[in-house]
Amino acid sequence: MKKIGILGGGQLGKMLLQAAANYPAETFVMENDNECPAAHLCNHFIKGDIKNFDDVYNFGKELNAITIEIESVNEEALQKLEDEGVKVYPAPSALKIIKNKILQKEFYKKNEIPTAEFAVTNNLNDLPNHPGLFPAIHKIAFGGYDGRGVISIKNKEDFVTGFDEPAVLEKKIDISKEISIIVASNGSEIALYPPVEMVFNKTFNLLDYQLSPAELPEDIVWRLEAIANKVVKSLNSPGIFAVEMFLDNKNNILVNETAPRVHNSGHHTIESNYSSQFDMLWRIMLGYPLGNTKHILPAAIVNILGEDGYNGEANYNGLSEVLRMENVFVHIYGKKQTKPGRKMGHVTILSNERQQLIHTAHKIKQVLKVIST
């Protein structure tokens, strides 16, 4: 039986372990919190720092394969493990590119992957040197996550709000739709999930709800798939990737970012697709054939976010009403404390009718509120 490790024991690690029940694998998790969501589901829990070289190396050296649930892991340790024969998903070379927003944008440019015009800034003093990019989005090179590390800059009066450290200054796009495609690669074959349309919460800059499949003309779907395919092939790494793209008002497609792991935009696949993104990653790590990415039924996801103005112990108002709804699947992440915009869970909705998906998504947003007691 293969020994498979997961760096990070949060909700993504928990979902991976729930999918692992279908496969013969001995599972290991490392996280710095004994009470993390994944701790009770794995065969072996190790307390450690996923950013620390020695902790990551010692965790992985006796494993057959190792994966991540978040980018902020020590890729130098992963590289050493890969050099010594441990299979690493994604490859450390791909992780190194993706976790640094500067390297990621330069990767797109080098590989002729369409992306927004950009410049690298080392500090605030560099911002006036790029007048042609404004209005722009400023993205911190390291550590941005779930809406953090991203600032909109309209003009020179906004310069003081930017990042006084290495970052990417990216020309703002007139966005028509935001699309994500989950891509699975076993190193020789690639499988793509249907494109997902993402609608963002403008207050928190987090995913609000999403619809899959996205409602798009066939020729645009082909172009989206071709670009997502090229991104993953150019990374030259097995694993699961979420390629997030913008469709602008002139139907140009521009890659925004890539995530080298299971991703929020693929959570609906647990209920709506024959092989979920989590099932697919286990297939890849264990050397099984890639799964079927087709929909069983179209789906929507509503993110459950902490309500504005509430900090403290989480209380889920309206949860009973949502649980009574048909074809609705609630995933509560088990976080004890809520705060404004904190991702506390998600709800998946299934229906053949797109308008029904949208109606139910909006109803859930109105009914289900996470407040503090």
C-alpha cells in the first residue's frame, strides 16, 4: 500500500481524505494544529510547520508521494524529496513558478500565454514609472491568498495604498466574465473539467457563487480549453491545476492566475461530476487512469462567508432552512471563529435548469448568514 502525504490539514486536506476512502493508500497529514479539520481522517497525523525545510523533508522522506493543499509550503524541501525519488504533486519547479506572482506572470509571457499587460515593481517608488498601466491591479509577489495581497490602483493618489515590496502591477481588464477550468494531468495525459463561471463578492474580493458549466459560445469554450491546456503542458507537471481566466468585453481571453492544487472553483465536482477533482488527484498520485470529468448534472456553488460586522464564535442562521432545500449539499468547514469575509463553508446546488441554479444560489445567500454568538 502506497504512503501518501498531504502538506496542510485544512478543509482541502479534509476533502482529499474523504475521497481517499475509495483507494488503497496509507495517508499522512502534516499541519501545525492538532485540531485541524483533516487530523481525524488520516492514518497518521504529524504536527509540524509546512514552511520549515526540516519539517517538510522529514515528513516526506519515507513517503511514496506527497501533495499540497496550499502554496505556502517549503518548495526547497520538496525539491530535495523529488530528487531522492519521492513523487511530488505538483512538481516543485511548477510550485516555485506559481507561488511567486512575478515568476508566474513572466512564465505566461515566456510561453506566449495571453495575460494582461504588466510590470514588476520592487517598491512604491516604482509605481510612477508605469503610467500606461493605470488603472491597474497591484498584486503582492508572495503570500496573497483569498483576496489578500491584491489592491486596485486608479491613479497616483492611490499609490500609497500599493505594496512597498516586490509585486506585479497589472493593467486592469474590462471583464465580461471570469472563468476557471480545472485541469488534471498525469504527466502524459490531460483531462479538462467543463469551464466554470465565477461571480465575485466585490466587498471581500472573494468568490461569491459560481455556475458550471459556464454559459459560453462553443468557439470561446474551445479557446478557453486550448489556453488552459497550454498552461498546464508548459508547467510540465502532473497534478490538479485551476486555470483562472478573464473574458473581456471584446471576447479576448487572458489568464489571470493558476492554482497548483485542488481549488474552490472545483468543489462542485464532488456532487456534480463523475470523477471529482479530489478523486482525480488520488488517481494521479496512485497511477490509475484519469477519471471522467463530465457533469452528472449542472451545478452552482455558493460560498458561505462570515457576515460583515461579526467577530467571534460562529453561529449559522438559516442553516435548517437550507438543509430542507432539494438537491442542495451543505459543506461546513468547522471553523469555530467567524470574521467578516472569512470562508466558512460552501453549498452546492444541482439542477438541469440554469435559472433554477441562479435562483437557489441567491435564495441561499439571503437565508444563510454566519454571525457571532
